[in-house]
Amino acid sequence: MYIKRILLFIVVAGLIGGGIFAYTVYNAIFAPNTSFENNEAYLYIPSDADFSEVKELVTPLLKDMASFEKVAQRKGYVSNVRGGKYAIKKGANNNDIVNSLRSLNIPVKVAFNNQETIADLAGRIAMQIEPDSVALLQAFTDDAFLKANGFNANTELAMYIPNSYEFFWNTSGKEFRERMLKEYKRFWTDARLSKAKALNLTPAEVITLASVVHKETAKVDERPRVAGVYLNRLRQGILLQADPTVIYAIKKHTGNFNTVIKRVLYKDLELDSPYNTYKYGGLPPGPIAMPDISAIDAVLSPEKHDYLYFVANVENFGYHKFAKTLAQHNRNKAQYVRWINAQKINR
């Protein structure tokens, strides 16, 4: 009888101990283990991070680090950390958290437009994905990559079509540029290539002219007309005489792209630069900024007319007055000069 009681006690103790153990394991794995109030929290894990860095990042989000670490060890995550952006949902248990960190890298939206230089672009992208601007700039300006794909230091900006794209946060600089090359090729459909060929322009030349059109007018509905003016001048062998190219030439000459120039002076027209379209015929060597897609399509589908000149319209700000003859243009220009002098805009 005594032995039976001992055996019964052992069995009961075992069941209680097993229950406690099972409860502990269950809690460690399946009990909620988050300490934040938002619906989700996000972790940005560097590509070279190890588990100790993950622990530092996740500590403020968890109630119990010890249980999380045990589950991470049991599921092999401790030795298999992967960089990226990950979400932890409010009330998630350790099992769900580790599963998310193991395999649910979330894409991020990367958007860019209106960059004036490749360095500006690198800085803009660095704000949205893991690589810093230096690493991105090195990838973007790699001579071998540019040469292999038909670009150079003057045209490198043309490869990046402004838009919004999905990338993983831990995308490298080289991976980013390769993806953008694919997007560039995808953008240049047969229809767009056919239009460029009809204009006797390469895709890079179209983007170069589009960058001038983009800088000349912010009005999307006016861009086809402005594009038509420049294409008329190119066909007739007339200098483009585009003020934005002179402004770009000044900035490139001084190395200061933060310079604000509201008025081009006659002395500026003497600057010896291939970007100065008052001195050099044809298109500048490359884009003077990153044009919107609307500007690119404006060049590809220009308004057909006989205009050769235009100047800012002071009676309808943002738009321009167009002229077919120099005499008519000079009358329009005189009105603009009177207005700009009255505003005391000297630079």
C-alpha cells in the first residue's frame, strides 16, 4: 500500500511537472509577447547584422526577451539572420515573430523625380533603402557598367526613369542600378522607340531634350508645344538658345548646384560650356535634370506648329507666349523684360 502511494505520488508529480513544463513551453511559443500599442511595428535589420543586433532592435518591442531568444534558438533563427524590413503585429507570439523575421521581408516604395545630378539621385535613394549615398553613387557611376549599357558620365542620369518602384529595403547599390536598367528598357517600348527614330533621336537624346522642356515649363499641357519649338529649331539648324542649359552650365562650372538663378544675363551667354546652347549647336551632351515622364512623352509626341521662339507670359504666369518670327518674339520679349525689371530681379 505504501509503495502504491509513492508510485501514485510520483505519477501525479510527473503529471503536474509535465503540465507546468508544457504550459511554460506553450507560453514561450504561443503567448502574446509584444509591448507596443500600434497595430504593427517595423524592424530594419542591416544586411550584416547578427542575432545580438536583432536583440537590440527588438528589445523595446517585446515583453519577454528570454522567451523570444529561446524560440529563436529552437527555430534556428539565431544563426540565420537576414537583412530587410520586417513587421511585428501587435499581440504576436514568439513563434509568429520569429517566422516573420525569417521569411517575410517587406518591400518598400522607392520614389524619385526631378533630380539635377546623379549625386542628388544617390542621396534621394539613400533616404529610402539601406545603402548610403556613397555606395549608391559608386554603383551608379561605375565606368564599366555605363559603357556596357551605352551610357557615359554625361548621360548616366538618363537611365533612371522617375516613378515609384518596389524594392526590398536591403537592396544593394548594384542591385538597384540593375533593376533600374530593366525599368529603362521596359519604358522604351517599341512604340516609344519608333517615335524617337522618326525624330532621328536616340532614347538618351530624347531624355536630354525632355530635360530642357521640363525645366522650361512646369505646365504639363504646354510641354508638347515647347518640345515642338525645340524640334523645329533642331531641324532648321538653329541654336536651341535655352536658358535652362545656361543655368546648368553655370552650376556645373562653379560646382554649386544649389545656386538659385532666376535671370540669365548676357554675360552668362558667353560661358564656354558644351551645355551652353547659345554657343553650341544641337543638344547638350546629356540631360540637365531628370525629366518627368510627361516631358519625355511631350518630346516623343510634340505639337506640330511653326513656332521658333517663346518667352514667359507675364499675363498668364507659368505659361509662355510663342512666336513664329523674330520680330514677333522681340515684342513678346520686351513685355517680359519690362516686367522682370519692375520686379528688380537681377539674378
